[in-house]
Amino acid sequence: MKNKLLALGLGGTLLAALCCFTPFLPIVLTAFGLTGLLGVVYNDTVLLPVLAGFLLLTGYAIWRQKQHK
């Protein structure tokens, strides 16, 4: 469970950071034919809280691992 939580946190953080700081999200949405979602999803008011949430999840998973050792 601990490793899965950490993997989810790190994977989500990496994906959210890629979407925030690179044009990764518009390319993926265009490839899937979902360009109509760009105005809603490709917005800092959506992506930055998602990034912060995954960073908190990663921090919690690391803290939890240290508590059990």
C-alpha cells in the first residue's frame, strides 16, 4: 500500500508538472479529439491545485513511510 501511494503521488506530480509547464496537455487533448476541453482544463486555476494536491499526496506517502520504519 505504501509503495502504491508513493507511486501514485509521484506519477501524478510528474504528469501535472508536465501539463503545467510544457505544451503536453494541448498535444494530448488534440490527439484524442478533445480540443474543446482546452479552455477549461488548460488553465492555471485547475492545473496548479491538482499539482499541489499530488505534491501533498507524495509528501504524505513519504512521511508515512518514515513513520513505519
